[in-house]
Amino acid sequence: MKKIEYPLIRINSNTWIDSEELFPLFDGYIYSSDKQIFKTYFFNKEFIDSKGKIFKVVGSEPPQSIFRKWFKFLPGVYREKLIFKKISKKIELNHFKEDVIRGIKRFDSDATKEISLEWIAEIRDAKNFGEIINGKNK
């Protein structure tokens, strides 16, 4: 498998469940042992990395450390490694921009309207996948 360039984000905003899916993954882990969360948000879902490569989550691997298992009640201690598989699917930069914008608009509310408009403007100005996912480095 080719190396993933983090962060990455889910593609296909039409299937997003809630606004949580607008947040990028900054590493290859899920910080929960809840299998329903894994199945709902990760399993068989497609993600695009900062270089435009698309990966599908095909499984997860529980932590090997006994301490991570024992202290899983502490936030951020328990983590399962996500297993990604590179897929040959491709997406054009403009299509990806529009997909993310659709996702932002889908979960927009009166309280987030101003921020959403700024975010959308930044996405439209983005020159690459990394800038769409992570914003421009200022």
C-alpha cells in the first residue's frame, strides 16, 4: 500500500451521517472500542489523503499494549489502528471541492452560517487536496 499523507477526510458527502464527518483524520487511529462507531463512520468508507489518493477502511486492529486496554476509560488512551486499502478510484480536485462544500452546506445552521461561508470561500481558493482538507498554512 502506498503511504497515506495525513490528514485525510471522508469523500462522498451524500452519505455523511452528521457534521462529525467534516473533521479530518490526523492519524490512522480510532479512539474508541465501540464497534458501532467503527461500523458507522469508518468501515468500508472511502477517504482521500492530502495528495489526492483514495483509501478504503477495511478493518481495525486493537491495541497491543495491555495498558491501553486497562485504561481505556481515560480519554485518548485506547486506540485501534485503522487498516486502509488503497483503491484505484480517482477524483478531480474541483469535484472534491464541490463534494466538501455540499457536506458543509448539508450540516449548516444559522449559528454556523458565517463560519461556513468563510470555510467555503477558502475551499474554493484551495490549490490542492491538502489545502481543502487542512486549510491553507498561514
